[in-house]
Amino acid sequence: MATTAQKATSAARKAAATVHKGMTAPPSTAYKIVDVPELYRDLIQRHAVPGTFVGPSEKESPWVPFGANAAIRHFAFDVRHNIFSNILWIKSKGVVGTHKHRGTVVMVCLEGSVRYLEYDWVAHPGDFIYETPGLTHTLVTDDPKGVKLFGWLQGPIEFYDERGNFVETVDVWWFMNHYETYCREHGIPINKQLYL
């Protein structure tokens, strides 16, 4: 004879099989805000950090020079987790010097092409790049039009010169300073939407 727990498990499996059979997308057609049950609604409302939106205008986030042949458009700074997000634009053939990541990096190639001297692949628009902590890379683009890379980066990045000597560490604070200094020098208001 089946126990109550066994019957409940069997019913849950049947329900799950019914729900997922042939399902191609979440089953919702509501064009309205749905009041979803939330056990911790009060805590979430008091303590959660809202999401953000940064539009396409350079007033919302300008291209900030990053060396002679590159610029960065900043999207997010999260000081609690040392996370920063941006688009790196190398404007023509060029290199971003040898660097070591001390955190995880997620990137998507938006335009042009890019590769690392240390690997045998070349990323093109739509390609996904995932980097793990501790690895050293030398990022180059051989494309005459350069490359644009969307990045979500966590942790510090250490830069080294051509002889392997340490040059500088960049992290969320460095990128915030990069953005804010440029804005102050050019009379651009600081966009609070960039700060998570």
C-alpha cells in the first residue's frame, strides 16, 4: 500500500510531466502586472536593490577614452561584489595589454572580431567568451574596423608590461573613477543608474 508521501510524489511527477509536455515557453499571455505570491515581500521591498536601465544616448553613458585606440561605455558598477559592466571598443587593429583576471569575465562580441594571443579561436559578432580567474590574456583585434565587446566582469584585473612586470590593478573603483573623472572634465552629469 502506498504511503501518503509516495502518493504526493507520484502526483507531483504526473503534474510536472503534464506541464512540461510540449511546453515551448512559459505559459503566460498576460499584458498586465501580475501579483505573484511572495513570502518575503516586505523584506524585498525594504532591502532589495532595484534593477537599472541605461539607454543608447551618450548622455546616459559616454564613450570614455581607454588609451589612444580604445574607449569604454560604462553600464554598471556594483561595489559590493566588485562587478563592472561595459562595452570595450577598440577602434581599429590593436591590442589591450597582457592582463590577469582575478575574477570571472563574461563577454559577447558585438561587432568586428577579437582573439587572445594565448588561444587559437577568433570571436565574431554573437560569439560568447567566458574567462575564469587566474588566467592571463593578451586581447588583440586584427580587424581594420576593430571590435566592440560587451562585458560583465567581476574582480580585479592586473596589467603587465611586455617584460611581465606588474603595471596596475583595475577594479570596480578604477572603472568608477574612469567614468566619473571623464564626466566631471566634460561637464556630463553622473548617471546614478549605473550604480547598483
